[in-house]
Amino acid sequence: MQIERVPLPGVGVGYTLHTGDGQMLGVVCHRNGRRDLVVYAPGDPDTVERSLTLTPAEAQEVAELLHSIATIDHVTHLERHREAISVAEVPVTAASPYDGRPLADVVAHTRGVTVIAVVRDGRTVTAPGPGHVLTHGDVVIVAGDQESIGAFSRVLVLADS
């Protein structure tokens, strides 16, 4: 897929792409953070068929839904012996099949990680129990080797519910 980037003087930047079935989509990124999603008329790249304006927060939520891979933010100042153990923050995205489910459900599908804490709305729950219910926006802090942390992240984001 090719994404075209076009500067829009006084507005921001516009991006367009063509889907596999030939539909043309666009995103206009305004300087103030607002995002406009644009669907162009079939066969006419100059005619907007539909558009939708999103606030920066709404755009972030939609991006999380569309992006199926969570970003793992390593807590580097806490890491020791990189080969042996790492500590990482793994977000519970809007697309996670574990949103609204207990921590035990995701832990049952992974090995090699220890859940140290869950951060929600700026509050930290240390050593959460297996009944702790995960919610979109939570950040799960785990320790383990990098391979196990990666597996935990993939399960949290992609596993069948």
C-alpha cells in the first residue's frame, strides 16, 4: 500500500491511500491535533463522498482499534541484565479481547512473565490478583525475558476472546 503525503498550507498535512478494492481514503491532520477522515467518491479523487471530524482523543482511540499490535514501552531504568529480565509496560488497547475480563484469563495463556502492577487512571494497583478486571486504557506492568513479554503483549492484543 502506498500512502501519499501532501502539505496543506495553513491547515496541516493530508494523507491519502487506496485500499485493495480501489477505494480512496484520506486523513487530514490539522495543526491543532484535529483529524478529518475522508472517503472519496469512487473514481473521482477530487470529490469527497463523506468526512468525519475527530478530536485528538477520538483519533487516538480509532488508531488503537485499527492498529492490532500494542507498543511495548520498556522501563529501561528498571531493567537489569537485559538478557535475563526486563520490565515493560503493556497497554490494554481498545481492540484487546481482554478488555473487561479478569487478569487470570490473559495470564492463563502466557508463560514466563510476572504481572507486577496495573496502572489505571494514574493509580497503581500493585500485585493485582487474578480477579482484577482489565479495562481499555490500563497499562499492565510485567517482568520477564523479552520473548515472554512479547508473547504476553501479542496474547493481550490478538488472542481470540
